[in-house]
Amino acid sequence: MLKIVHTADIHAGKPLSFELEEERRYIRRREIETTLWRIVDFAREENAQILLIAGDLFEHLYARPSWVKDAASLFSTIPETRVFMAPGNHDPLLPDSLYYSVDWPENVTVFDSAGLSRVSFEVNGIELDVYGLGWTTFVQRTPLIQGFKVERRDRLNIVLLHGDLAEESVYLPVHQDHISSSGADYFALGHIHVPMARNIGGSTVVYAGCPEPLDFGDEGQRGVYLVTCTGPGDLSAEFVPMAMRTVRAVELDLTGLDTGEQVRNAILSVDNREIRQRDIWKISLTGRLNPETGLDLIGLRHEFAGEFFSLRLEPEFVLDYDLGPLVDPENQSLEARFVQKLMELKRQSEQKGDTEAVEIIDRAMYYGLDALRQGEIITRRRLDS
Ligand SMILES: [Mn+2]
């Protein structure tokens, strides 16, 4: 039997995009840099004969040369595992690439040309061909695998590359019919950060996804794929979660909460403490909130530094102003005249059945009241009703 660990998109050196207190920036940066070590440990525990890295291993613009040196010595600790790397759009093989800065150990192959090349060998009686290519630029519009066919169908055929499963893309478009006509058993892909496995025309096509979440788009589980194979045509790919932290996005309805303490308690009721302190959170605050509460979102984030590893608070609530006294025609204050004018416009739009205008007027009214009463406007993605 043959075991393969497939990963991609580690992005070592990538600047962080989460809200993090100073010392946690270091912790998180190290967690991303050491992902490769955890993956190599996993390959060792599984006795995997092959480790595939489908590009964006590191950031050409930010990675430290010593990290790549360390990666090279790391691979020398698994001499029985063949390591294949296919550079992607974040670590292309430019003349000053860190891929060229080290002597990779004998078990490592870097696919260093923009056309597919092949490495043939045998593992436990299984003969296989690994094809791969490496990016040499930051942008690649040409569908480089168009017309590709494996040379020997009686072997296990693997294709390793960083590319985009889309018809039109500046990130090496990989068309479904190029896959179906290739005759390859397994496409080990990188680029899309969401893990997924599909069958396309008899080929198993897998995006390993980023093993650690890198931004708020990376919600949900992250890890690597473990592929087991008993011969050509008999292959199964299993997702193995491995990320140290998960990105979690939740909504919290503030409607009916009157005081700051109530809002604090609501935020602290999100999941249990262990998960709050481990994970990376985005909490969208929705609903209608008593304007007297005077929420200071930046202050709250610092206050909860011990409660959440990382916390982003997205204001999507509206302040629930009491419009009663403002629509009284006797009231001629600036606020009252502003509200009365907008109410008049809103009535006209309602009569015309213009629901879009009604929504815009509602939003304008709350923004205007924010400005007049709070001295600042809380921008929101949508207006909850
Ligand atoms: Mn990537």
C-alpha cells in the first residue's frame, strides 16, 4: 500500500490579517511557520512514502531565508519519504527565489519548470509517475496542462500543481476537460484555500486547502489530505483536520439589551471559554440597540483580550432612537426638522411603492441621528428591520 500526504498553501511569512494583541502576533506567526513541522510529523507517524506540496509554501515577498533553510533540514529527517514541491503564485521560481537558496536533501524534488515534467519510481510494488510544474511568474493566464496526457496508463499517475479550477483565471486555469482527458489518477492541487475533493472524469481532484486559516474567508476546518492507494485506479483521499485554530463567524442580536453589562454578557455567552480562547472570532452585532448603551467597540475588543484569542466586532446594529418626540410638529430642533423632512420623503416613496428608496431613507435617518447624537456614524453593511 502507498500513503501520500497532500498539502498546499502554508504561506509561511504571510503578514497577519486578524486582530491580534502584540504577543499573539508572534504566537500566530510561529503557528503558521511551524505548520510544516506538524505536517512532517504526521507524514512520519503515518509512514507516508510521499509528501506533496502544491505551491504557496512560503511568501516570496516576506518569508525569511532561514525558514527555508530549516525546511530543507526538516525534510532530511524523513529520508524515506519522497517530497515533491510545485511552486505557486506566492512562491514563484523567480531568479531570487528562496527555492534556489538552499541545497534540498536527496528525497526532495522541486518542479522548477513551467511545463510539466515527470519523476518515475516504485513504492511497495506500485509503479508511479509524478508530474508537476512550477510557477515562474506571479501571474499565469495560459492553461498550461491543455492537451496533457499521461505517458503510461498502467502506472499510478499523479499531477501536482498550483492552479485554478476555473475556465478563465490569471492563476493558471485548469479546465475540467483537460483533467478528464489527461488519464491521471490524482490531481494534487493548491491555490483554493478551502479543502475539497471531487471526481472529474475518473480523476480524483483535490484542493488540500490551507492547513491553518489565514484570513476571515477561511472559516471552518482546515488540514491536509491523506491519500491511500493499492494500485492505479484504486485510491481514496481523506481529509484530516490539523489546524491549531478555527475561524468562526457568528451573529449576535442585541435587540432588547439595555446596558453595557448586558451586551458584555451576551458577547461572553458565545460558545464556551476554551473555544473562545483558542479560536479566531468575528462577531457581527445585529438588531436594535438602545443608544444610551454607548458601545465602544475598540475598547470592548481590548477588554476581552483574555476571553478571545482574536476578536473582531462588526457593527451591523441600528441604534434604536425614540422618534416620538422628534416627529411632533411643535418640535423645531435641528434633529426634529431633519427627522420630519426624511419622514415626509419616506411617506412619498411608500406611496410610490419604491421600497429601495424607503430603505435608503431609513438608513439616512439613522446615520443622520448617529452623527447628531453620537458625533460619529457607525457604518453598517445592512439595516436590520
Ligand atoms: Mn495560496
